[in-house]
Amino acid sequence: MGLKGNRRSRKGFTLVEVVVVVAIVALVLAVGVPAVAGAVKRVDLKKMDGSAQSIFLAAQNSLTAMAGNGELEDFAKDADGNHISGEVPAPSDFPKITDASGAEAPDPSHGDPKDLRFLDSIAPAHQDALKRILPGGSIDRELENGRYIVEYNRKTGAVYAVWYSDEKEFKDEGDFTHEPRAFDDRLKLNYRLGCCGGSGTDYAKVGQMPIPQLTVLNGEELVLRIKMPESDKTEIDGKIGLAISITGQSSKETKVLFAKSNDASKWVKLGLDRTGDLVLDTFKSYTGKDAAMHTGGAGWEYGKAFSAWNDDNTLIPGEDITITVTAYCTDPGLQYLSQTATATTNSLFASIEDTTKTARIAYGRHLQNLNEAASGVKDNITKAVQLQEIDFNRAPASGEESVYSWKTTYPAINFTPINNEYLEGYNGNSLPIKNLTAKAGASGGMFDTLTAPAGRYSKLENIVLVNTTGAGGALAARLVNFNILNCRVYLMDDNDTGFTAADADGAPLITGETVGGLVGAADGCEISNSFASTAIKAEGADAAAGGLVGASTGTSVISFSYAASYIDSNGCAGGLTGKEEGVGTISNSYAAGVIANASGAVGGLVAEADRSLSINNSYSVTRLGSAVASGSRDGSVTVYGAAESTDAYYVRQAGVKYADDSGNGLTPKQLSGMKSGTGTLTLGGTWYSPSPDPENPAYAAFPYKQTADTADLTTPYPYPMLSATADTPMLHYGDWLEREIFGYALYREQEEDNA
């Protein structure tokens, strides 16, 4: 019996049992699978409804701002003024009212359904319009992988509805007809398309985020200051996120700095005072800060040079930019309309003038950004104009933001001389650039090397450099085919009362191998109405120093210009130019500086030149120091290798009193009798011999003291001055009462108010 029982227990299910089990499973599947599938579809559709809601809130925020700014009328139109958006068929759920006759009509409080338009994310013609209402960062980037349609009223700016699918192609709904909109209807018809809006939207439950307050600080750094006002909505405390994007006004491209995100680690957080500084262009390094994120806590900073965070060249360096900051609620369970604020500024300069490709310069950063390597600027900027005085050593004024002071912002950073193949002109407007110190190892002062485009001159004009330290030249190390007009270089002390120093080491120096007070090497340049009165030192195997220009090559012209520089050279040295190696012309110019030391050829105007140099109507009162090598020239205008010049003059020793070739004492009036070669220097016309004029102190020129024991400061400038007419002499560096510099006489200007 036991054995039989065991055998029965090992048998499988009977046929009846199997049939029963299969029937039960079939019943469960018949009931359960559709229910599970329906639940999945419901969740999926709810998720896409949420995505549509996110787009709805962002678009509504932008359109509301447009309506408030009067921009709605021209929104989404082509060049001919035609609407590019599509027409929305009259929605079946559009709110209605019953008129007196009992007939239903659209509710006018919701606008006219005939004014409903739509923008489709996959329609090429709609892209620019969509970028305006959904700027970069205003919606989650993942939503851009799907397709969305924004329906809005073109007259009121109200968003009527947004449709969304997580795939580019709508599925299961056939031809899209903007219907049906109700959730249950879409679910029943297997309409896999999210929707937010329509008559089902309860606007009373939708709150609004605070509007960000934006301030642009465009100085030695470009800073966007963001402040969030206090909100009476306590439920959003700690749930405010900021999406930040930058759009180029010329490129029309958008760079997203911070995208909208519900990931708490990605939120941009403000400091405890609800304020944060977004640093968009700087020359210093924000060490320890992740430039793509935030620091949280007491504040956050985004601190890189424009060229560093724009390394993919999305934006054009130097173009005007619009910064868009959108405040949104990071809790997806709360319905809050995002609020957007915008600010416009220039990415690199104070501003630009697009039509002339001109950058406006107001601070050292703007000037430095003309350097192609520093900013990446290209041929969209070819000229620059200075708007105000720039002082690299100025401390912030009382109550002024530190961002407007180079000294405070960059205490350890010196200026890098500008190299820019596209720059064709700079107009300094005769506004000083003070205390510019070039970066160690760099050549140049304000500029390094500039070459004009083939076939035409470029221009540097009205540039005033005070206390410039650099290599090669205060204005530039080398210029090719440039017109230098009315440019000035001189020294002043911190009190603007004149520069004094015990020796050359105490002064701002221009150093290098080929050195000029204004320009180191000038190739094919024209220099007019310009001067340099500074301290220069030339060193090297082929050292050449000139009070104005170190070496000129090509076809060069110097006219109506002068130099009164302190020169120290272990090679040749000229009061005006060290070497003239091309077809050169010097006219209506003079040198009145000091050659304190030189071991090579020395000339009062030019030290070395070939026979093609022409010197006309010019003179030298250059003084030679005791350190000038024995056998060197004595300051005359006769130069080694040059042809005989006409109407060119010199004084052997410059001073209030000096001697002619016979050893006789001369007065300034007797200069007309001095000769060198042929011709006679006649005062008047191009030249102006000033006399004290109490009624016109601007034209009364005075010399430095010659030595400590000569204190006669009532004698007017002892040498003829340049002048277009006798009534309009060219102003001089040093028309005011001064002390000696390095023990030698240099000349300065006295301003009209006798300051």
C-alpha cells in the first residue's frame, strides 16, 4: 500500500487540474495586463504633461515680458512683417459664454480664438522665435530632445497651451489637429502627447517667482550682480533656482552658463544677502572655485576671462551681449511662473559701434582686450576710441566699487602690450593713459607690433602716455605703415607737479635693444605733431636709441615733432632718431633732450643714416653728458653717412646761455644767425619764438633749472617752438615751472590755469 501511495504522489497534474490552472492564469492576464498597461500609459502621459507645464511656464514668462516692453507686435514676424507662426484651429475647449439669444460664443475675456498662433520646435522657420521665448537655460536641456508646440495669443501674449512628446515625431495620433486636449480623452485614444493649458488650466493656483534684479559692472572686470528680492511665498524658500544664458546680439547664438535643473547639486545659489556676483571677464584666476558651478554658502562666482568660457566660440568676442537670468521654482510639485530679467552690455569693451567696427575704451581691461591673444577679438573690431582718462595706479574713489580700479583688482598684474593684426586705428582723444607698466619680458608699451593692412596707412592719434614703462617704445615696439598723429609721451610724479629722480633707475624707463621714446622701430611710418620726453636705455649688440624713434626703415617721415628724452645707450644715440635706414625725411622738427651716455655714434638729431636721409628746417639743442664716448659727435645735426642737410641747426651746449663756434655768448634772439652747412634759421612761419605773455600763459614757455645754482625761471623757452602760425604754437611738454631731472634740463608744459 505504501509503495502504491508513493507512486501516485509522483504523478503530475491531471488534465483537469491543468485546465483549471490555465483558465485561472488566462483570467488573471485578461484582467491584470490591461490594467498594468493602462497604469504605465497614465504615468507616461502624466510625465509628458509635466514637461509641457515646464515649457508653458517659461514661455508665458517671456511673452509677458514682451507684452510689457511693447515687443509683442513684431514678435514672430519675417522681414516683410508677415507672421511666421502657424494658425491654431479654434479649440473645442475654448471658454464660452451664452449670449442674450442663448447661443454660445467665445468668451472675450480670454481673447479671440482667431488670434491663436503656434510655434513648432521642429519647424525651421520657428527657431528664432522659440529662442526668444525659451532662451537657453529656461527649460531643462532634456526637453530639447523631444518635440513641443507652443500655442499663444499674438495680441495678448497669453500662452493658451503647450503640447509635448519625448520623441521628435508624434505617434498614435495621426495628423496632429490640436485635439483632443483633456487628459482622459488623450489616454482613451492612446494619444501619447502631453498637454498643459487650455480651459483646464487653473491659473489661480499658479504663483509667480520673484523677479531677479540685475546690475552690470563694466570696469576692470565684467561683473553681473544678481539680487533676488524677498518673497512672501514661504513655500519656495530654499527652492529658487537660477538659469543663466548669454545671447550675442550680432551672432544670435546663445551660450548656456547654468541650465534649469531640478538637481539640487546644479542650482545656482546666492549668498546670505540674496546677492551674487557673476564674473564674466577677468584677468585674474579664481583659484579653488569651479567656474562651471557655484560655491554656495556666502556667495558664488563664475570667474574666467571671456575667451576662456567662450572657448568654443559660440559668441563673437567683442559683440554686445544680452544676459538672461530666469528665477524658477526647483520643486516640480509647486506651480510657479518663472520670472526672467535681462541685462545688456558689451563682452569686452565699454561699448562698440558696429557700423565702424569701433570699440570704445574706458578702463584698462577694455584696452587690454584689444590684444588678440587676451580676448580672441578678430576683424569685427578694427578701431578703438578712448572715452576717459585711464590710470593703472588709481585707487578707488570714496564709495566707488573696487572693480573700477586696476590697481585694486590686479595688484600683481602688469599690462601686456597689444598685438592685433586687425587693429587699424586708435584715437586717444588726448585723454591720458597713466602709469602703464608693460609685462616683464614683453616688447612694447601700449602696443607691441602693429602692421597696417597692405596698401594703406593705419592711424594712431591723440594718444597721451604718462609714466609708461616698457621695452622698445612707450607707444609701440614696432609699427609698420602707420600714421602717428598728435601722440605724446612724458613723465610726471604722483602729484602731477613734475617728475624728479636721483638717477635713471628711479624713473619709468623704456628699455630694449632698439629703443625710442615714442616708437622703437618705425617701418614706413609718418610721425607728425608728436613728441616724447621720457627716459630710455638701449642695450644689446646692435643697440640704437633715439629720443623719439629708435630706428626708422622704409620710406619714413617725421615732421612737426620733437624729443626731449634722457638717453642712455651702449650703442648709437640720436636726440630725435637713433638710425635712419631707409628713405627718410625729417622736417620742422627738433631735439632738446640729453644724451647722457653712448658708446657708438652720437647725433643731435640722428646718430646714423644712409645718404637718402633729408633733414629740413630742423635743429638740435641736445645736450651731451660726460659719459658720451670720446670722439663721438658733439650734438650736431651732421650724422654719420648722411648727405649734407639744408636749413638744419644745432647748439653745441643747450642752456639758458650758450656759445657759438667762436665762443661768443648768444641769446635766444641770436639763434637766427647760427649756421650749419648752408642756410639760416629764421624765426617765424613754421617756427615761433615765444616771449612771456601774461594774457596768454599757454604760449609762455619756461625751461627747467639748468643746474641747482641757476634759478632764473622768468626767462621764456630759449629755443624756437613749432607752430602752424605764430598764434598757434604746438604745445610743449613742460610749459610750467620745473626742477631738473637727472641733473639735466628737459622741458615741460604749463597749463592755461598755471597748474
